[in-house]
Amino acid sequence: MSVQTIKASQRAGHIGIVHLGLGAFHRAHQAVYLERYRCRTGDDQWGVSSANLRRGASLVDSLIDAGFLYHVAEYRDSDNVTVREIGAIEEALFTGQGADGQWGRDLAALLDRLANVETRIVTLTVTEKGYFLNPASGELLQSDPMIQADIAAPQTPRTAPGILVEALRRRRAAGTPPFTVLCCDNMPDNGERTRQAVAQLAQVQEAALADWILEHVAFPSSMVDRIVPAMTEQDFAALKTLGVEDANAVVCEAFSQWVVEDHFPEGRPVWDTEGVTMVADVAPFETMKLRMLNGSHSLLAYLGSLAEIETVFDAVSQAPFQALLSRYMNEEAAPTLETPAEIDLNAYADSLLARFANDSLRHKLQQIAMDGSQKLPQRWLQVAEINLAAGRDTACVALGLAGWIRYTAGTTLAGRAFRVDDPMAERLTALHHRHGDDVAALVDAFFGLEAVMPDTVAQSERFKQQVLDAYRALTERGVGPAIAELATQSAR
Ligand code: NAI
Ligand code: CS2
């Protein structure tokens, strides 16, 4: 085992970035780029204050106890790892609901930090559902109880959009220039979607504030890529063999990519020197990654889970899944992409299969399967929409969609029960209860989900029949045969 260990930089002392969503990915991606930048330049303007708006306060308190230092183990493979000590986070805050049922333990501190003129950038990884947007239309879910609470009490916000609106209201009132908002979640056009969530919520509260936000606040988009699985007991045990005992550690692949629209009116770190690609338009990169990488991940997640396969590595170790991903990426996703001439999509597809086969990552399919209603529009359904219009192959997406529909029943094909983790879980499970064994009615009901299905996809009788045929193949013959039967289907 080759282990390289890199110590943290000195404290910056100045916090220039606030992050919302202190999760594994933030600690393994944005914070690592900043750590490398500070180590190399000594620039002391860009310390990070990271806040958790959900989940427990345990990670926040554990980071505080550790002096905000934690470790990132970057595995090239099971024999080569770089362990970095990260010191870029200099403050950790919790604004969610505590064990006592109270919300907002550190909300005042977070809002003060956001109102501080030294804070010039806010980054977010709050998951696709954290923006409270209709996945298909991009409209704010104003009827959601969390959004309703922020409308009723704007000065004690609980959601990411609510916190951003209140912080920007305070800056506007104080004559302080706004910070730049940089979304780092897996959504298409993620900067504009964040802008819409914030502006639509502000509009309900104060139209003039919404106008000011739309005119003065920068919301650049970014494409983020690094596979960062949720930690397992085996991961902590593996780190212990490397001499790292750290409850806040994260494990990830060595690969990392960040493509960012260069629109930071109040300035930014010189990320370019750390391998961050600064561009005018991130869309080609973001669309390619969401459809090729994340679309493949979701195929594995639902079809693998139905077959009781546990991890990405386990699934891609099986030839049928490898063949499925190759066909999906090269014959369904790639033809929908408009990428720079220098990008070889076949080579990109091969690189993704190699990354999925990293034998040191235990990336659970159940984690990827989470929040399918928020993920599938940008991962598969846009692919299907374009291919249906062009008369191209849609068999892989049809099989994946059939897998997702069956997955939302909450049992594997062998009948083992699991929890469906999705903001729409209750509604999706109810469709199964309502339609029972009438699979044609069930598939028809899923095609009627306006928040998920684009109109042209929902109206395609050919595609609906393809999904129904795939659903029957899965439930009557199993995942392996259903994948094998794809070979009998080709582009029409
Ligand atoms: P995680 O589970 O470690 O962290 C999720 C974070 O989101 C937590 O801080 C949680 O409190 C917060 N959150 C969840 N629901 C929320 C809500 N409704 N409002 C506000 N905050 C909420 O997950 P991880 O790995 O950090 O991933 C987070 C996001 O990062 C993903 O959803 C994705 O958009 C992006 N990402 C993740 C990658 C990965 O491989 N883990 C890679 C590329 C992007
Ligand atoms: C995964 C992503 O959980 C999921 O939905 O597909 O988090 C994936 O690991 C990252 O986008 C890789 O960059």
C-alpha cells in the first residue's frame, strides 16, 4: 500500500466563503480545492464557514471538537491512497432541528456571517431536493411546509433558499454588496435554478428585494465531479490501518473535476491554479456529466438494488451491467450531447466504467437510488425526450425507468423490503397500493407524474409501451434476462 500524507495549511483567519450543506461531498471536493490553494499560496482571505441545515448537529459538534481538522483519503485504487489533512473549514454551524425539537441553534451566527462584508461567496451542496423546486418545471414548491414556514417567518428561515433571501435582505438594507452564490449540486443549469428558487421566494415576501436579487446577485453554474460514497464501518477500519482515526473523515476516488462559470463580481480564490476549469458557459460539461455519469449511476442503482446487489463496484463487476452502461452511454446519452470538439465521448464512457470499477470504494446503490424523483429528469428523461424526437434508441432508459418504478414499491424482486428515500416516496408508494397487479395502470400513473415526466415523454405511447414491456421483463424474468433482452431491441 502506497500512502502519501499531506498536512493542513495554517489557519486563514478571514472567512470569505460560507457553505450550506456540510456533507461528505463538500468535505472531499470544494474544501480540498481550497486547502490545496491555501497550502500553495498562503492566501488568507478564503477560510470557510460550513453549516448544516438538516440532519443532526453531531458532525458539526464533532468537527468543532477536532479543531475543524479532518482527513480526506483519496483512493486511486486499493493499493494507492493520498491522505490529506484539511483545515480550510474554520467554522461549523448547525441550523436544523435539534434533539430538543428546536430549530436554528446557530441561525443567528450563520445570518451574521452571511451579512458580513468579508463573506464574498456562498457555495451549496444541499442535495437536489434542498432547493424546493419542481424538478420538471423549476418552479418553487410554495406549498411545501418548509417553504410555507419561511414565508410565514422570513427572519428565522429553515431552508437554503430562505436563508439566502434573509441574508441578501440584510445586505441590501445595510448597503453591503451581495455575495456570489455558487451551486455545487447535481442539477442542470444549477446556478439559474438556485437563482430562481431564491428570487421566487423573495418575490412572495418583498417584490423589491426579488428585483434587487435578480439584478445584482451573481449565480454562476458549476459542474462538480468526484465520487464520494457515504462512509462505512469498513472505510473507517481501512483508515485506521493507515493510522487515521477520525470520525469526520471522508473517503473518495482520486479523480476530481470542477468546472465553474467565471462570474464572481466580488472576487474569488485563484482556483484555476488548482485545476479548476473556469469557463464562460458550463452547460456542455454539466449536461455531459449528468447524463453520462449520473445516468449510468442511476441505472445501476435501481436495477442493481432490485437484484440485491449492494455497491457500484459489485454491479460493474458483472458483464451484463457493463454492457448495459456501454450501450446507454454510447447509443443513448452521447447522441444527445453537444460537447467541445476535443472531447471524445467514447473515451469518456470508458473512463467512467474504469472509475466505477475502483475496488477501494464501497459506493452503495441505495445511496445513489435516493431522491430519484429529483434526479431522473436531468439524468434520463431529457435523454429520452431528445431521442424520441430524433427517432433514436430509448431501450436503456425505458429499462431504467421500469426499474425505478418497480424500486419505488419498496421491495427487491425477491421480496426484501427497504425504505424508499425520496421527497415523493409517499405518493409513489401509494400508486403501487392503488394499482396493485395492474402494471399497465401503474406505468400509466407514473407517466402522469407532471413533477417528474416531461410532457413529450409522458405523451409518447411508444415509450410508455417500451417501459411496460421492460417492467414485465423485470418482474417476470428478472434483471439479468431483462438486460439480455435489450440485445433484441435496437434503434427504430
Ligand atoms: P451527504 O448526505 O453527506 O450530505 C448532504 C447534505 O445536504 C447534508 O449537509 C444535509 O444536511 C444537506 N441536506 C439534505 N437535505 C437538505 C435540505 N432539504 N435542505 C438543506 N440541506 C439539506 O451527501 P453528499 O455526498 O455531501 O452529497 C450532497 C450533494 O452533493 C449531492 O446531492 C449532489 O448534489 C452533490 N454531489 C455529491 C457527490 C458524491 O459523490 N457524494 C458528487 C457530486 C455531487
Ligand atoms: C451519485 C452522485 O448519489 C448519486 O446520485 O450519482 O453523487 C455521483 O457520485 C457524483 O455525481 C459523482 O460526481
